[in-house]
Amino acid sequence: MLRIGVLVSGSGTNLQSIINACKSGELNAKVVIVVSDNKDAYALRRAEHAGIPTSVVMKEDFRSRLDFDMEVVRILRESRVNLVALAGFMRIVTPEFIRSFPGRIMNIHPALLPSFPGLNVRQKAIDHGVRFSGCTVHFVDEGVDTGPIIIQAAVPVYPDDTEEVLRDRILRLEHRIYPKAIELFEQGRLRIEGRKVFIKGMKKQEDGYLVNPPLDS
Ligand code: GAR
């Protein structure tokens, strides 16, 4: 069974979707440890409620980003994780962290990468006037939100959207694509080649498209 370590900073709705998928049997996996850099993160309560061990690692207790990351690596190794899932973890990890779990760290980002990397990306998408945004699960490399893309979901964006409305529209899809990305990983169906992720047995949607506004409007 795949042993997942989840890193969080906030409310943990993505963590919850992964826990639920493990519990329902949809995922042949188990969340074995939840690590937070924020002691007040509601994600910690979710983990405790699910009986999952938690660990809080605070940046002020470490002299450098590297020392912080090496403590997180130590905790993840102690829990013998095979996959590290960043789920609303609001820190950039060091190259040393990434090299500790090669090809085994995923992140979810609330935009269609490579558009809108970084922070406050939903408001940036609205302000830019894009017709679509969405979410991306990708492997983590040494850049910020630049790693090979596993799965994306697109949602429409409307000029009068508030950040909150768009956040919720995107989150509903985040909760579906993160467990799916983990399932593909667990099934050994993902192969990284350069920037691309090939998925064994993937269905193609040759005629699939999305248009916003719809062509008949
Ligand atoms: C999610 O929308 C996730 O995509 C985003 O933070 C939110 C966490 O929500 N991640 C980032 O912005 C990473 N740069 P959650 O704590 O409810 O899962």
C-alpha cells in the first residue's frame, strides 16, 4: 500500500479529499503522516480526527530553510513515506528536499500552469480577464510551480467573479484531481520524460473541447 506524507499550511480540504479517497478504498493508499508549518492549521484537526499522526515544524525554530527542510525529511523518512503530497503547503522547498524524494513529490496549484504560478493566482486570473482557469497537479522540481504536469482541470472564469467564487469553483475540481493523480502514481502508470508525464492506458479525448462563452450563447 502506498504510504503518503501530506504537507499542509491551511484548512486542509485537499488533505481531506485524499483521506476520504483512502478511506473509501478508491485509493490503495494511506496517509501516514501530516506535517504542518502552521500550528493553527485546521488541516491538523482533520488529520487528528482521522487518526493520522501529525507533526508541526515551525520556521522560527530553525536557522535556515535547509535545516527546516531536513527536519521535515527526517519526519517523512521516519514514517517511511513513498509519496510526498504538498496540499496547500505555502513554502518553497529546497533542492535538497526535492532530491530526498526524487520523482516522488507532488503539488496542487490553483491555476492552469504555466499560467499564473506563485501566489494570489485566482485574483490574478480574474484581473487578467481569462476565460478559463483551473487547477494543476504536478511533480515538484526545483522551480516554483514548474514541474512536469500530471493532470489539469479547467473551469470557466467570468468577469464578475469574486476571488471567493472562483476559489470554490476551482477547489471542487482540486478535490477530484488530486486523488486521481495519486491513484495513477500508485498504479505505476506515470512515466516522466523531460517536461512530459506519460500515462499508461490514458484515454484520449480527440474531440474534447471547452469554449467560454459557449458557441451557442
Ligand atoms: C488550494 O487551493 C491549493 O491549490 C493552494 O492552496 C489551497 C489550499 O487549500 N495551493 C497553493 O496555492 C500552493 N501554491 P486546502 O488547505 O483547503 O487544501
